Amino acid sequence: MSQLKPERPQEEEVAEIKTNNNSVEQTIAEDKPEKRLIKESIAGQMQIAEQYSNRAQIQSLPTTITFPQGGVSGCGGITIGEALEATALTAGQKPVEWSDAAAIQAAEVRATGRTTISPGGVAAAAQSAATLNARATRDEDKTKLADILADATSKLPADRPATRKDAEGVTGAEMRNDPYLTTHPAGVAASIAAAARLNQQNSFK
């Protein structure tokens, strides 16, 4: 697989995930595009959550991603399915790779409580997409994350709020299946982690 050197952005790019009065913001520094800073604002208080480097630059970062209040299931937190749908907005144009498929599978089994994935579900679709994408030569012919995750909540037979343990499991799955042993800064693991952090902070209010 050929690796393209990331281009330097012309200006600072920011991606932000919001729920109620809380937000998770990702900033790419103008002078150091390989550096990414994750900032959380909980009840108006800002704190640095993560700072790390990544091998590739994110394209077309949205300004804001909004999770439904209390979750579509009314379970009182941002669900795993909602976090997967957020990934369709933050990294929707990213071709599905094996690391993405592994992360989506880890997310699905945690959401459903099952040990196997559901036929026709998001994990099965992601695995199929990763297989086909590995054979495709042009990016425009590859299935993107948005194609798989746009309606993730409706494709999950069960769903629940994301927890720190969920985030750790999904992050581990994504890293183990990435050739660089890293995660995409706006990918599946990042969205699950953001949801889990906000859920944890909200639980202490």
C-alpha cells in the first residue's frame, strides 16, 4: 500500500462533538499538522484530554457533531450506536480498512452484549467493505465509513451508553489491526472514547 505524505493545512482545522453543554473539540495546529489536540469542555470547564501525533491528515472535518439529548433510546447517555453515527460525520469519507472493521465489530458486540456479530449488521457490512476495498485500486471505488455507519443505530439489534471499558476495547481492536498500531484521530475509537468521556462526566453531575 502506497503511503501519501500529508499536506500542510492552510489554516487551523477544528472538529467538535457536542452534547447539551458539553463538548469534545479536536484541533489541528496550523504549523504542525501532525499534532492533534483533544480538548474537553465539561459544564464550561476546559481540560486537555489527549494530545498525540497521527500518520495522516483528516480531510473535511465538520465544525460540530451533535448527539441526540439522552440518546435516541432514552437511556440517558450517548450510546455506542450514536457514537458510530458520529464517526460517519467526522471521518465519513475515509475508505473502510481492516482496523475500522475490527473497531466496528468490537463496538457492536459491546452494544448488543453478544459474542458474535449480527448478519446484515454494521460489523458484517464493515468486514465486507474492508475485504472489497483491499482489492480496489481507486479510492473512489472504495466503500467509505459514511456508507456503513450513517444509520448505525437502526442496524444494531440493541444499544446502550458507551463506557470507558467500551472505549478501551474498541481502541485496542482498532490499534491491533492497524499496520502502524495507531487509531484514526476522528475514527471509530475516537468517537466511542469521546462519548464515554462525556457519559462519565455527566454521571457525576
